[in-house]
Amino acid sequence: MVGPRALLLRAVIMGPPGSGKGTVSARIVKHFALKHLSSGDLLRDNMNKRTEVGILVKSYIDQGRLIPDGVMTQLMLSELKNADQYHVLLDGFPRTVPQAEALDKVCPIDTVIDLDVPFETIRERLTARWIHPASGRVYNLDFNPPKVPGTDDITGEPLVQRDDDKPETVMKRLKSYEAETKPVLEYYRRKGVLESFSGTETNKIWPRVHSFLQTKLPEVNQKEAATHT
Ligand code: AMP
């Protein structure tokens, strides 16, 4: 229990796929006591458990398309009902203006952390990842390349790209982000709750996000905080 509801932080983290949002969110959760609600994790969990929602959303996710607003909003708002005693960090939701409007009616947002990473940096990052499907070994052409291009170091078998990481899917996801989500940033900018953090390296963006959140929330573990990891 943290206190009266009015004092609870209702934050959203935003940033295109590949912007380092996963890393920054994990660090936020490590440093601050808040409940992290990721729409992508929630959807993947539903898919793994083959729930009704999971079956419905699979084809959208495989094609890099957004889930219809009604389905998404219902799913997230029902999660939020269970979180009225905690500070909350929403991740991946809202992604469209109708989602943001529906959320505002039930749970007004007071802080939006926007990771503003250039398009080209993201394209390079996302298309650099290759995997060995049998073992799950992951290579990155920039900082962890295979010894022989295109093959797994241990078995010599061919590497593949996840459907999500193929250039055409990456472009589709980035375009969808541009089209659907930029207006959400505008929506929050107008409400005066948007905090943008620009840069090309997560390790340089994170300390600024961290300092900003320290002005809003008590830190969980001061020793870890000193390392800024
Ligand atoms: P993520 O892990 O956040 O990139 O989400 C993976 C996929 O889930 C996205 O590419 C979308 O297909 C879907 N998704 C996640 N959040 C939302 C949302 N708020 N609205 C619509 N679709 C979503």
C-alpha cells in the first residue's frame, strides 16, 4: 500500500520498437517501486496460454499490426483495476489516441516518458539481430557477430531472422508507430505531461530518466541507484 490514490504515479513509457524501452523499463522497475504493465507481455502471455484474446491477437502480432482499440483497451483497463494501490508504469499502451482517451476517463496519466531515438538508429539496431532457432542463440551483427557470416558458431547451421526483425516487418512497425503513436505524443504534449528524452544510446538516456523519476518517486535501493544501471 502506498497511500491515497491521488498520490499514486500514473506513468506511461513510450518509444518506437527498438528504442531501448524494454531496457529502460527494466531499470525503472529495479530502482522504483511501481507496477510495470506491458501490453506486449500481456498479449504474449495470453498467446502462450491460448486464451480467447491470445488466439484473436496472434495474427495481428505476427504481421506487426496493431490490435483493435476495443480489445486492447478492455484488456489493459481490467489489469489497471487490480492496480489501484500501486504506482504504475504503463508500457506499450496507449498506442493510439482512442486508447489514450479511453484510459484518461478511468485513470488520468500524470507523466509520459518519451524515448526519442532517431528512426535510422532504430532501423539499424532492429535488423542486426539474427538467431539460431534450434538453440535460441542470439547474434547481433554490430556487437556480437557470428564467426562465419550467416551461420551458428557451434553447429554451423544457418541463422535466421525472427519474423519481427525482418526489414519489411520492422519498417511496417516503425510506420505504424509514426502513424498511430506520434499523435498520442501530441495528445500528451498538449496536456503538459510529456517528458521527452532524446539520444541514440540507452546508457546515456537512462541516467536522465532516472534523475527525472527521482523527483517523482522514492528510490527502492540507494546502493543500486548509485551505479546507475
Ligand atoms: P510490443 O512488445 O509492445 O512491441 O508489442 C508487440 C505487438 O503487440 C505489437 O506489434 C502490436 O501488434 C501489439 N500491441 C501491443 N500493445 C498494443 C497496443 N497498445 N495497441 C495495439 N496493439 C498493441
